[in-house]
Amino acid sequence: MSPKIIVYIDMDHTLSDYDAGFRHHQSLHPDLEFPQSMPGMFLDLEPVPGAIEAYLWLNSHPRLDVYILTAPSEMNPHSYSEKRLWVEKHLGMEVVRKLIISPNKGLNRGDFLIDDYICGRGQENFEGKILQFGSDEFPDWQAVIGFFKRLLE
Ligand SMILES: [Mg+2]
């Protein structure tokens, strides 16, 4: 049996709707320069439409080995624990065990990285293929799932 295909999935703007959460916290704390630093910012983010269903589909495929690979918000210590709690809340403890919080995504070995950024947190050194979430080719999770269905069929 061939080894499993390793897939990494980013969190902010890919699994979780960072922009909506930022606007919400900005409205709650209009005087703060960094409203994203408030407790609850990362935990309260809503999932991007289709993200949970897509994650579960990818995660249940026998040929795929799926991980969450997210960079921390280093100035916000809550981001580390809240990212972990967000994964438990929306995807469960099994997926918590596949959560990787890393400032350098280029250190991870694998085949695919689904991420809205293609550089800045080591993405530029990732040896596999980056599926840029939100790009013309992968505007949403339906497009990502379509890609993997074609790849795996
Ligand atoms: Mg992101």
C-alpha cells in the first residue's frame, strides 16, 4: 500500500473566519489598537462556510493523512490555547491531536498545504503543493474538495 498523502490545513481565513471575528472585536473595543488581542477572539471565530464539512470529508478519506497547521499570533498568548479549544469545539478531540501550531510552515514535510497565504510563515519553503484558499483556482471549500476528488478517483 502506498503511503498516505499528507495534507496540512491552515486555520485563519481558511478554516475560521478571521475577518468577521476581527470586525466583531473591533466593534466591542473601538479604542484598542489591537482588538484581536482580546481573550475570546480566536475561540469565538465562526467556521468559514463549508470548512467543517470539508475537513471531515478529507479527514475520513483512507488515503489522506490530514493535519491542521497554523501559525500563532505571538503577541497574543491566548491564541495558542484558543486555537486548540476552537479545534475541539468544531472538530473534536481526535482532530486536536492533529493540531500543529508552528511559526514556520516550511519545516513540515508533506504533499499539500491549503492556506490563504503562500508566503510569510514559511509557506514559501513548503516542499509540497500549496492550494491557495481564496484564490481564483480555490475560491471556496467546494473547489478544494473537487480538486481532491479528481486527485483520488
Ligand atoms: Mg491563514
